[in-house]
Amino acid sequence: MDMVTEGSVYLYEALDKKVYFKEATILVPSHWKSKNVTKARTESFEKAKIRIDNANSTYGDQPYTKQYGECGTMAEYIHFTPEYLLNDAVIQLYGLRGRVFVHEWAHLRWGVYDEYNKEKPFYHSNGRIEATRCSKNIEGQFYEVTAGGSLQPCHIDPQTSLPTDKCKFFPDRNQNTNSSLMSLPSLDSVSTFCRKNEHNNKAPNLQNEKCDNKATWTVIFEDSVDKDALQTLKPLESPPPPPSFKVVQRAQRVVCLILDVSGSMEGARILQQRQAATHFLRYIIEDQASVGIVTFSTSASTLRSLTIIDSDITRETLVQLLPKRASGSTNMCLGLSQGLHVLQKDNGDVLGDEIIFLTDGQATDNIAGCAPSAIQSGAIISTIAFSNSAAQALTEMADKTGGIFFIAKDDMISNQLMDAFASLTLSTGDYTNEPVQLESVGARTSDWFNGTVSVDQTVGNKTSFVIIYETRFPSIYIQSPSGSIYTQTNMSHDGLLKTVTLNIPGTAEPGDWKYSIQTTSNQAFTITVTSQAAHDDVPPIIVKTHMNQQFSDGTKPMTVFAEVSQNYRPVINAEVWATLESETGSEHTLQLLDNGAGADAFQGDGIYSRYFTKIVNGRNSLKVRVKNQGGQTRFAVQKNSGAPYVPGYVVNGVVQLNPPKPPVSEEPLEVGNFTRTATGESFVVKLSGTTPPNFPPNRITDLSAEIQEDTVLLSWTAPGEDLDQGTAKSYEIRWSFDLDMLRNSFSNGHVVNTAAVSPHEAGSVEQHSFNLSFPIQNGTTLFFAVQSEDEQNAKSETSNIAQASKILHGPKPPGVSNPGMNLTVLVISLCVVIMVICFIVAVTAWAVRRRNRFV
């Protein structure tokens, strides 16, 4: 891993000799054979912050970081490809791997953004055309490269007065500046990040747009997760040693179900527990995993020691052992102790083993006293609070062990308990072998319960329809897309479990499957539809959802995120709805948007988001439904970050071209009808009062400006009354000749008359044109910003700063004169010394796939 070793040196130099990488743990696929590999259950693909995996079709082999949070917040992961790491020809395209690694690490760890911009490579500054870069001390030349590989002067686009798309900036190979790694890490002289005194705050790049025109150095030292440590650390006295490496393999999953059978579980609750656990054992837990079952009430019992899932017969054996009766007190500590004892039986410890702990009440014993030892055991504890009276210690155990916390209501219609068990998966990165939930919905009726589930071309294997009824066996009809009708004679019925199941043989037919359930008595129903990939070389469309905070006191807005993707490709234009429900029954439904405004960082990146303002005290659940049944959904080709490709360098006054960047997918592809549901981890709200805070309108982040003769045209996306919901009361627009003055002292800018501007509903496109009180001279650059206000006179933060220049040319636009293998997923855990920051780099491997059959 020369890249990590080199990166450690560059990181050490870039941050005043305060930080370097100490350790790297590489997780290799389980089927690899090596004498020096250690078995471990503590590493997983989903936790990996650095992935070495097959290429994202939009990026190809270009390294990039998945990033959609606010400036200064940690990103999701870095993605490298095997080709990038093994083929030295890529060094010409992107620069030394160690430098590129630091560029991506800064995205990942410190939440800074790129200082170049492929979409806006040039801009006007003081009457000159400048390349988008940081710092402006980076020198180079502008040229167009012809089809034959020769150079010619750049041409000006008369519409923008900027160079045309064919114009490229070629930096000098030898520079007199050492910044910045977020702009051109491939330059030999570049070794640090732009500081405040050299930051190019007028360049139209994402760093300025997302980070309020702050320098990357400022964000790292003042806004990032490491701000406190970096400001107090002293430089190291000697160069850092190389990182040490450890190679591990993910051992098979080991899980113990610890189930509450106390008296309060008797009746409907013990039945719902059996139904959900049955679904987990039949359809969710993977083959070759080991599962044990423990129950607790006044005492604790082992119903089954660890058993390897090696057949459907084994799965059914475990299902039949699930508890059917409940009585006694709720001794949670006994249950935890018994479960840990069961897990120890396979190898003597519980490190990386999993506990799924379900309870519906308060502990009879002292759970607060025994929870710390369970937390320190090394087991991953996921907890399910079944009812709003379940012990608060459940949240702490999940949070401190890397588990997941869920709440599930007694109300059968919500299907929350089934959803919680269906979400307890552990991904290896190969989604072709993992269950996908297509539908999860409930209703109460005395007539018909109808619906449609879309089975798309990426799924179809192991498709199951599971219908649960409350009291009486109903009539059930399921119709395939071609018209075949399945009735009770095709289904299995378990009267004691009140469950009807249809397992579709082979691969389910793609298209819309319709279900109809008829009853003559008033009762509740739920239907859960699960499937897997239709082909072993085509990963399915998947949905992941989460909140930006698991614990909130109301001082910071909460944001709902849902990512819709297929094999790293963003799925856009889908209809995405989130349902957030408190343990007291308060329910709110939000449509999540991928519009690049409000809570959403980028338009068209497959990340759908929205602020959640109706927060209430207590524990809350999150469920997302995604569908495309109108034909608008596409696979996107959006790029938001990545290691910058350099087309060539100027060496001794002569441009030396690099090889062309390999082509990648440029056209969005259509996606057929599909449905998905996903359940996120539950979250806890603890307000100082009883009502949620009054949030102001959200900050406008997409303000743009244009000057047409002497008229200024501004455009932006409307904020809401409360963040991105509702309608704001008014706008305040100001402008200045000085960007810094407008950013630092908005109220001192020149006021624009907005009497005629009436805000529209959040998410609408706003436009306002106006004339200034004087003629705008040729070569002038102006800066604009907006604040909005709500009915309580709360003002938003100042928007991004938009700039526009008036550039008039003669009849003939001038040219620009120049200033002098196998697809592998590794998992690496990285420790940054002194701050003790550890990460995992994931590597998954499988045979080279056949040509993707899904178009």
C-alpha cells in the first residue's frame, strides 16, 4: 500500500507536521487464501471509509469521495478502483497516488470541497479571464486541443464572454507556490492547502460555494471534526515512520437473538415477535451465518446454541424454536449475560459477534448496571424497543457498540417490527446476494386491501410475499405482470402465526405485481415483499436512509437522507417519501428532494433529503418509500468531486500533453418501474421545552447572477418559512463591489428594492431582475447575496455570494492571449496519529462480471 505510505508523508507536510497515518488494516474477501490473514468480525464493508471496488460508471477509474453533507462535516467514503491502484499510467492523469490520497482524505475527514471546477473552468476577475484554481499564484497557459492533438488559441463564447468548452488550462510544471492540494495535487510544488491569505475566494468552485468562500485551511482548523485537536497540537520533532499494515478477513456472521418473554409480552406482542423473527430467519440472515436464540423473563434460557445456517431445513428448525408464550418479570441483565455466554462458545470471545436484543418494557433488574460490561465485551448490540416504555439503556448499548437502535410500535399496521428485523443486515459489498425490501405496508379494513409492487429487472430471485392478518384468514389474490393469478392454493398458510406466504419459484417476472386481500371482518393486514438480485453480475437498486443526528436537543436542524443507487450509479427523478413517527404516535410525512437546495447539497446525485422541523420529545422511527411508476427515473451521470484530471503541463514554455482521460458514461439511462422501502435507525429527541424550536428559512445555496447590458438578473431556489418547508415572508437583497465586505457585513451592502418580490413556496424557482442607479461599466464585477425572513422575523443565514461581470467585446470576439483485473473491494483501517482517528478501507472481490445486462 505505497499510496497510504506516501499519503502519510504528504499529510504530515501539509498540516504543519502535526498529523500522519499510523496503522492500516486491509479487509480482504473471505474466499482468498493466505497464510498471513487474520480472521476478524469487527470490520465490515458498510463501515469502510475507503473502498477499493469496481468502477462507478460515471467516474471510471477517477478517484472520488462520496460527499453530500455541510461544509466541515465528514463525508461518506473514498472510492478507488483496482485499475487506478495497479496501473501506473494513471499517475500521468491525476498525479502521484499519495498526493491524490491526501486530496480525497481532506474531502472525507474534514469536509472541504474541490477548488477546481470542470463545469466552470474560467471566470472573470478585474476585467481578466482567470482559470478556476487556488491559489491564483498557480501559473499556466490556455489552449484548445484539436482532434489531431495540435494546439490553437482558445476562442471566446459570445454568450458568456468566457472561453469555449474546448479551452483547457495547462499549468506550468514548475510553480512558485505550494498550494493547493484541493486544486492541483499533481503539481510537484504543491504540498499544502490554501490558507486565508492566499485563498482565491472569487473562483467559482465548490469550496467557495459550499463553505461560504472560506479557505480550505480555515475549514480544516476551525470547522472540521478535528478543529480542537489541530489547534492545540504541536509539530512533531522528526519525520513520521511508515504506517504498519494488518491483513484480515471478515469471518462469518455470528448472531444471537435475545428475546423478551416477560408477562407484558403475552398476547399480540409475543405473536408479532415470532412473526418478525421468523421473517429474519427465513429471508434476511445469510447462508453460513451462525445463529443462537436466548429468551429472558424471570430467568434466562438458551433455546438454541449457535447453529450454522446451511439449509432451509435448518432455518425452519430455528423458526419452530421461537417462543410462543410469555410470563414473569423482565430481567434484562440475565438475558444479556446468557446471550454473551452463547456467543463465547464458538471461539472463546464475542469480539465482532452480534446481539439482537428485543424488549418491550422497563428492566426488573438494574440494566444500567450491567449494560457497561455488555458494551465493553466487544459485541455489536442492536436493540429493538418494542413499545414506548422500553428501557432507555437500549439506545446507549446500540450507540456505543456500533449496533442499530429501532423502536417498534404495538400497532400492527405500521409493520415496524418486521421492518426492524429486515434491516438487520451486514453488507459485504456484494449486494447481489443480499435481500432487498420491495414493499412494506399495512392497513385496517373490512373490505378490500389492494396495492401494486413493481419488480424491476435488477431483482426477482427469492421473491416472497408475506401477508400477516390480525384475526381471520382472508382471501388473497396476487397477479403477475402477464396476468397469472396466485391464490391461497399456491401459498403456505400458518394459522398459529397468522401468516400467509407466497414464494415465487425461479426469477419473478419483471413488471407490476398486483395484490388484493379481501376480508369481511374489520381487521389489520400487512404485506412485506422481499427479493434478491436477478443476476449475479447485476447489483440491484438499493435504498439507504438515515438522519444526520441520532440524538437531538433541537438546537441544530435535523435532516433526513435517502440514497437511491445501483452499483454506485445515482438513481434520479424517483419519488421518495419519508415517514417519521414518534413513540407517542405523532406522524409526519415528507417528500425528500434531490434539487440541490435547502437540505439537499447537490442536484441529481441520487441523495434525496429534507429538513425535519416537526420534532417532538422522545424516540422516533424513520421509514422511506421509493417508487418509479411514471417513467421519469434515470441513472445519473452527475459528478460532484474527484481527483482533478490534468490535460497536460507547460514545461520550459512548451505544452506537453497527457494521454486523454478514458471515456465514461455521459448519457443518463432510463430505469423501469420499481418500488423500494427502507428503514433507518431510530433517533432520540430531547428538547429543553415541550415545543420544537422556530427555525428560520434555510440558507439559499444556489444564488446565481447575470448582467445583461445594465440589467441584473438573479435566480435562486425559494426557501421556506421553517427551513425548506412552507413559504418565507420576504427577501432582502444586497450587492457590493467587494466580496469580503458582503460576506462579512451583509447589512453594509447596497440594498436592492424587493417590494415587488413575493416569495413562493419552498422549492420554487425565484427570479428577480432590476437596474442599478448607475450605468454598469464594461469590465465591472458585482457581488450579490440574499437573506430571507419568516413571519416571526427570524432571518436566514446569508446566501452564497453570486458574482456577475459585464464584459462587452467588439464585433469579432477575440481569442485568449496566454500569460507568460478482478474486481476487488479491500477494507483498510487508518489511524491518524496523535488525534487517534481510525478508519477502515474495504476491499470486496469477486470474479470479473460478464457484460452488464441491465440497460
